[in-house]
Amino acid sequence: MEMVFRWFGSGNDAVQLDQIKQIPGVEGIVWALHDIPVGDEWPINRIAEVKQQADEHGFHIDVVESVNIHEDIKLGLPTRDKYIANYKATIKNLASVGVKVICYNFMPVFDWTRTELYKKLDDGSTAMFYEKAKVENMDPMELVDEISNNPDFTIPGWEPERLKSLANLFGAYQKVSEEDLWNNLKYFLEEIIPVAEANGIKMAIHPDDPPWKIFGLPRIITSQPNIRRFLQLVDSPSNGITLCSGSLGTDPNNDIPDMVHEFIDRIPFAHIRNLKRYDNGDFIETSHRTKDGSVDIYEILKAYYDNGFTGYVRPDHGRHLWNEKCRPGYGLYDRAMGIMYLWGIWDSLERSVNEKELAVLDKKLDY
Ligand SMILES: [Mn+2]
């Protein structure tokens, strides 16, 4: 596995590249041009700027997260074609500087959803929290106010300008069923996957977070059968997934190690993190350690290891520790510790397998 770390860009992240540099084993940054309006082509000069910054720190820029999808594409409106044309141009521009993987999602209106960004844990740290009953009984506008008015940074997926026409968007989605959303996704993939293939790019859809319907909006990238269906929409190595243990892990029915085994050839990018599920459907993001949450991080890494995984991995959201001021979920400390936990498991797997092989060889030599 190749370790990478999400960075929101110069002047847009509390974490600096020279800090990331000091985390063991990180080879690249996961980045995006967060200020480009959704649907516009990413200008090549702006892309080159990030590459330059990464180069100066010896990081690669192989993984982009996210190039977001314009709502007109998800809604299947006639205007989608112009946004798809821009998307294709962005794929080509990114390929021209060596990008290999583009993460995106196909969630209507909202990106990831939480009800509290800084919920206090017993140890005094804070983490992002999802209260199921609150979402079920809440006007989505309230949630938008709470999340998009974060004083420090705009939150990706919750940019105020993207959400200002929210009422219209909700109206538009009333006519879109899950099957319509599948069709609109297929239309998009049939257009862009050939361009990705021709440019050496793997597209990697991120599962819906959380993986169930919220506010009456359709959601489809939620489960093993649905991911299987997704991969068959366009059967190409360039049509892959970002397997996020955190998003999928909020649903106890999702067997993530089994998904790793089944989808391994179509996982160019993995998000690995833990969370604690409660019986009432609430969940909170925890440290990466298996014991601290409901997701078996060891078994997930073992599944990747057993399948000879060589793709990109990043620690996903972490807690906010030691009074750090950071983007919700994207502090330096807990993600850095998460990486060391992932490496610890990985190195042990590697060592124990090698030692088993050596023992077998020794036995053979004895004869
Ligand atoms: Mn994720």
C-alpha cells in the first residue's frame, strides 16, 4: 500500500506540508482545487501550482479528492452535457501532470452528513458525531446553517455558494428516483470512463456517507450489492471505487473485509478509519484503533495485505486532539497516529508472512 495524506491547499488548511513530511511513510498528498466552482474545468496553471508545492516537499500528487459532480449531471438535466465536457477536460488536465486517481461521489445535494462537528468524547477530545433521530426530524436547512457557518474554513461539500439554491434543488430531486439516479450515473460513466482510460486515470467513486437515504434524497452507493452493480455499469479498470471503511462501516450489514476481497481489482484508493456505532443508529468517529470502535481495522488491512494491495491509502477522519484548531475531522495528530497504527499492522503482517516463508524454506533445506 502507498500512504497518502489529505491536504486542503495553501492558506486553506491548518496543517502544513512540512508537518505532513514528518509523518512516517507518507509519499503523496491527496488534494483538490477547492475554490473552483463545481462543474467548471480546472485550469492547468492552478493544477501546476499545487504540483510545484508538492514537488518542493518531495510529495506526489497522484490522487485527487474530489472533482465534484455538478447537480445537473446527478439530476440528468439536458444541461449536464456541458458539465460533462468540462469534467472530461479536467480529467485530461489532471492526467497531464501525472494524476492517477480521481475520487468523486454521486450523492445528491449533500456530501457527508454529521449533526455535530465537535462532540466531546470521554477522553476530552472531540470528534464528528451523527445523531440519527436528529437527522430524521430536522429541516435540512438547519443542518446547512450549522455546518456551513463553520468560522474557520468552508467545509468541502458544504460550500455556502453550492447550497444557496437548496430549496430549488430539493424540489428538483423530488422527481428523481433511485433508478433515475442509477441511470444518470451510468450516463455520466459512459461519457467519462473512456476519457479516463485513454489518459491513464482511474476514477474512484466514494460511497455515500452515511450509506442510507437522508432527507428523502435517493442514495445508491451504499452496500456490497450496490457497489457490485456500480462496477458493472461500465466494466472497466478505470471505473473503480474509493473503499471508505468509515462511510460503509456505519451500517453494520456492510462486511468491509469481504468487499476488499471481492472488489480488490477495482479499488485504486482506500480510506481507512474507525467509528463507534450505537444501537440507535448514531455513530461517532473514533481513533483508528480496532479496539476503540466498531470497525475491525486489522481485518480490513489483512484483507488488503492478503490480496497484494498496491493502491493508495489514506487515514480518514480523526478526532481533534490537544486543543488543535483544524478542519473538522482533519487534524494533524489523530490522523498521524492513525497512519502509525496502519503501518504497525501492515509491517507485522509483512514480517509474519516472510517469517513463515523462511520457516518453510528452512524445513526444505533440512532434508
Ligand atoms: Mn472517506
